Amino acid sequence: MNDDRSQAYTLEGFIGSILLLTAILFAFQSVVILPTTSGSVSLDIQEQLRTSANDIMIISADDGDLSCHVRYWNNTSQPYFVEGQSEDRGYGVDPPPNVTTCDADGTQFGSMLNETFGEQEQEYNIVVSYRNGSSTDEVAMVNRGSPNAPAVSTTYTVTLYDDQRIIGTRCHPDCPTLGDAYDDDSVFFPIPEADEFEDSPIYNVVVIRVVVW
């Protein structure tokens, strides 16, 4: 009788151990790893974000959208992008607008960013850096705050030329060229003519950086 009872206790303990181990394994398999969770999956997701942002910039550059957005500027006393909010925040949390003064079909840069990141509840900032004498300055195009998770970034270089025009709506289609705007004190455009390009048709070289988190 005692032997049977001991065997029963042993069997109950063995079954209980199996059930506990099964529960632990099920719990581990049920964990959802998010982009902010450390581990190899997080690195994969970050690389996907970087690739998506880079693809958007390449497509936009090929269509001329990136140059258009850099030149979509209030050439008046309001020192920020047309339809923007302020000098230090650019468009704020909004994506870059659809610019039709540069292309009749409009630019797709902002809409692609919004569809790829905004609708997926992922944040992004856009910063435009440019040469200013011996230093580099920058202006915000989109500012959605500081990254609160591991962020990724990608950049694209855009060349501006002397004969290209500011394309703000206030002066279209007679907006001044970048070369003329630089020499006109009544026109405000934040990006100056780079010293090394004074004797060439190049006005400046800017770097657009997209930061995603």
C-alpha cells in the first residue's frame, strides 16, 4: 500500500513538473518583441526602418522632390518653410506638404513618409544641414520631438544650383533664383552660397537627414 502511494506521489510530481515546464515554454513563445525590445529582432526592425527611409529619399530625389522641399521657403519676414510653423520646428509634427509649385503633379515625399511611418505609429524627424562658411548649420523640416527609443537615421545629399528658384507660393512663378536671393537683402533664404562654389554654377550642397524611431 505504501509503495503504491509513493509511486502515485512520484507520478503526480513528474506530471506537475511537465505542466510547469510547458507553461514556462508557452509564456516565452508568447512574448511579442517590439522595435524597442533589445535583441536580434530589434536590429532587424531597425534595419528595415533605415532601408524604408532610404528608399523614400532615393525615390524623392529622382523625382526632384527633395530639392523642391528645400527651396519651398517663405522669402519674406517669416523665416521658415511655406506652410511651416516656426523656424526651429519646421512643419512641426506634420509631414512635408504636397508642393505643386515645383511639379504640377505635386511632390510625394511627405505622403510616402506618412504612409510608411506616420500611419504605423512610428515617429520621425527631418533635418536639413548645409555649408555655411567653414561650419555646418542646420534647419528643421519636421520635428516630432526627441527619440524615446533606439533610433535609426539615413541621409541623402542634394545639390542646389544658382539658377534654381525659391518656390514659395508668395512669389511663384517669379521667385528669385538662389543666386539672386543671396545678393538681395530683402529676400530671406537660410542657406547661403557656399564659398567654395562662388565661381561655379553650384550654389550649395545640403544633406537631408531622416531620423526614425
